[in-house]
Amino acid sequence: MMSDTPYVPPEIWKWEAPSGGAFAHINRPVAGATHDKILPMGKHPLQLYSLATPNGVKVTIMLEELLALGFEAAEYDAHLIRIGEGDQFGSGFVAINPNSKIPALVDHGVQPPQRVFESGAILLYLAEKFGAFIPQDPAGRTECLSWLFWQMGSSPILGGGFGHFYAYAPEKYEYPINRYAMEVKRQLDVLDRRLAERPYIAGEEYSIADIAIWPWYGALVRNQVYEAAQFLSAHEYPHVQRWAEAIARRPAVRRGRMVNRTSGPLEEQLHERHDASDFELRTQDKLAPPGL
């Protein structure tokens, strides 16, 4: 429970100790590299450095969807960045994302190689590069981008707000949990009203808007992030539920969720992806020592 003594902020904030909770050991108020580390390089033009968080999953789903459409140039290498161990603060990673957040992509198919960071920017870059999963007409494109940016602006409320205080904070406090739960439920209502009118977020066709939103809000109502579906009464959003289940059944989505995943069933973990055959040959159930 909260202290009986209200917190009075100092005139000037100073970082004197980690705040506690999950990820406290990697949080700091400054940017930049903490150590030298060269990033690995695979055989494909597209090099992805990521982890299967909701933001990371967006990009691996997008790449697998492009491959499913027959875009051979979307073949990629996915290298694992273990954020709990601080890989994102290595000099090589900071060079392609000065914000030290996954995912980050380098396209070596253009000269000079193009870095792309921020998951929404990567989705848009790939959609434009391959001419897929984004409407071509101005009105449809604008609607799709509006929802893409809605996700980029909204999900920090779900992740850094609700997710932190509900699942990761060292103690549970009523005020922040109530505050962020209210806002997440409002966001789910926004999506539910939208999906009551059409099959996908941007309209009649599956797009990068769905690919961006599903790993957060689809996973939430399917109880795959924060284990909060019951707490948030996810059953109250039937149209989000319908949409979430439909997308979850897509083969490319199932593959994309496996890439750079380090938790859950071993057969669903593909720590690194360098070839399509890796889904059959290199999941952790096949690589882990017997008995693990």
C-alpha cells in the first residue's frame, strides 16, 4: 500500500539509486553506449536486431507476411538482442539506434546501408519498400497511417503505464493502476467501436495498422501480456476479440511471434532466424540440451 506521507518532489531531481522493479538494473537517465560490441552480420540484405517483445514482434510478423506474399527480397537475418543483459547499449547497436531500444533494422540492399529504428518507422519503411500492407489510395493510406501513429502514441500507456504498475513495479499502488487501467479500457473501447464497423483496423484490408496494434492489444485480450485479460474484463470487447483471434491464426503471424523469442514453450522459441528452414530445424526444443 502507499505511504501515509505524500511524496514531495525536490526542486531538482537527481538519479541516486535504481527505482526498483523489473528492468531497474538497465534503466538510466543518460543515453549512449556502455561498452564496445560489434553487431553480427548475416547473409541477407535485411539485418534485424531485436527481441520478441510486442514492439519486436511487429517487425518479424511484417517480414514473414512479406515472405508469404512471395517477396524474396524480404528474406532477413534476425539477431537476438538480450535487453535484460544490456545488449542494446553496445556500441554497434547504439550506432543503428541512438535511443537503445529494440527493434532496429539495417537494409544493406541500398547504398549506403540504411538504418531504421522505431518499430512504426520500420513497418512503414518495409511497406513502402515492397508496396504491400499499406493502401495505395491517398484516403486509405492516410487512414492507415493515422492508426499506425495511434498505436505508437497509445501503447506507452499500456506498456510503460499499466504494464509497469500492474506487473513490474516493486509494489502495487492503487492510484496508478486505476489511472492506467481506465485509460487502457478506453483504448480498447476505441478499437472495439472501430472493429465493429470493419474487419481490420484501417478498413477492409489487413495492413501495417493491424500489424502494429495486434502485438499489444490483440495479445492483451488474449491474455498474452501482463496476464491482465480478466482484470480488464477483456470479454467486454467482442470485436477486438474477433479481430485478435483472426490475426493469431495467420501462419506468418505464428512464425513472426517465434522469432527472437526467449520465453514460453521451447518449440515456440526461435532465438535467431537466418533461414526459413530454421522454424523446423532450430527451435529451442531441438537445440536445448536433453532434460532442459
